[in-house]
Amino acid sequence: MDELVTLVSKKTGLPKEQAKMAVMVVVDFIKAKLPPAMAAQVDGLLNGTGADVFGAVGDVLADGKIDASDAATLLGDLFGGGKKK
């Protein structure tokens, strides 16, 4: 996330603390719009620990298998067709 904060600070002229607050607002907004399985990956991507997003998301249904059902569930969640919790 530091890389993104630095970029925002340089491009906008904001002090680093303000840039960090702005980045956090945007990140939190994006995570709130994503299905939980994908939202959990945002922090990993920003911290450099989530390079393999597809492998990390993998078993969306937590049934011990990575198959088309996981992909269908993820796509359904993305487009508003997921199960209501």
C-alpha cells in the first residue's frame, strides 16, 4: 500500500498522511463493493502478498475442490446474483 500512497502523494501534491487517508477511503469503498472472497484479496494485493489472486481465491465454496462451481459463484456474486446472507 505504501507504493500507492507514495504515488497518490506525488501525483496530487498531498502530504503522505493525507494521501494515506485518501487511499484508505477508496480501498474501503472498493472492498465493500466486492464479494467477500475477492475483498479479502485487496489487502494482499496492496501489501504485495497476494500476487496469485486466482489461486488464493480458488475454493470460493470452501468445499475442498476448485472447480467451475467456484467460478460460477464468484461471477454470480460479482453481478449481484449471489446468495443473500
